[in-house]
Amino acid sequence: MLGSKPVSTPTDYTTKLHQTAGSPLSDVDASSFRRLIGRLIYLTNTRTDISYVVQHLSQCVSHPTTAHQQAANRILRYIKGSPGVGSFFSTSNILQLKAFSDSDWAGCLDTRRSITGFSVYLGSSLISWKSKKQATVSRSSLEAKYRAMASFVCELQWLTFLLKYIGISFIQPTILYCDKSALHIYANPIFHERTKHIEIDCYIIREKVQNGLVKLLLVTSANQLADIYTKALSPAAFKFLYVKLGMYDIHPSLRWILVD
């Protein structure tokens, strides 16, 4: 990897990875692949920008292939171009929580389960995030979004308890940015036959809103920061969301001049 060229994104958005892509690795290479994925999982504690592709590859460690190894090597090439990048925590005293939640419907090609993604900010500092495959298959994109939102509000409840334990309390509800279709179903008290399968998640979210834990607001698709945790993005889209993550490079960088 010392002679490899850095790239501007951790994953190739034109390539769709699945568990059977490529040829199986030898036992030695498979063992090296598993160790690499373990190290990359640890790295996501400070490099949230690689969370999506790492969670995807972590599901392939039992039977890794050459395609998976190639994708893992691309992550290393991406990190090589930005070795000084990490999460930045501001000294601002703004104690307001805001969050972004979204999902990629049927994003897993092997199981057709959706990918949940959310990020939580305390002021301008990113303090919690998730990129995870959902436990069941969703019959619609709206169902996938509501499962992601329900997962988030449960995480938020734990997070507020944790912050309260260390002396940080909130008067205002957490602002959750979601899309128009999710807001429409939430605002509609009537459940039709086509939406009964997401009724429980709707009631969970509605209860948390009524209790003052969370407040739902509309966000456009272009400004949905959770997308970086749910899908592979083009270099332009990745750059736009990466800048908004609150990550900084302590070294001067030409990262966006890099070629793929």
C-alpha cells in the first residue's frame, strides 16, 4: 500500500458489493482481512466517515473474497490521503441536541434489508452515530425510514440519560431532521391498510414527540447528513456531507484534488 495512490472517497459508488462477489481468499489472506477489518472498526471511533463501508465489509469476514479485499484496500488508500483527520469537538457552550436520521431501503444486496444511519450533534460537535443493517426486511422505503427513526429515539433516550448523569440537562427537545414522507405519516393520525405494518414505530415516535424528547423537522435530501452512513456516495456528494460532519485535518491537505 506504500506505493498506492490516495483516493477521495472510502468506497466506489459505482460498485455494488455483495458476499459472493469475487473469488474466495486463501486462508492466510482471509486471516489478514479479518485483522484489518477489526482495526478499521476500532478506527471508526474517530473516523466516522468510513463507518458505512466498514460495517458492510464486517459482514463478509466469514467468507471474504478478492472483491472484499479490494474494497478494504480502498479504505486504506482513502486514509492514506488524510492521515490527520479526526472528529473535532468545539468549546462552544451551546447545549442543544440535533440529529439526522435516514435509511437506504433494501440497501443490502444479499438480504434486501435496509441500512439505518443517524448522527447526533451536541451543538456543532458530533457525539453519536450509527451505520447498521436493519434486523428485518422492510416492505417499503417509508417502513425502513420509520424503523431507523424508532431506533434513533431509543438511542436518544439512552443518550439523554447518560448526559444527565454527567450533569448535562436539556430544556428543549432534540431536533430530528427527516424527510417529507416520514413527516406526513407522523402528522396523519389515520393508519391505512398499506401503513399498518409500521404502526408500532409510528406510535413510538409520536409518544416521544408528545413527551418533549424529540421534535421532527423537514430536511431536503441534499442536506440529509445521515446519508453518509447509509450508502456509497459520489465524490461530490461525499465531500459536501464530509465537510458538515465536523471533522478536521490537522495537516494541510490536497485531499479533494485526489483522483479515483
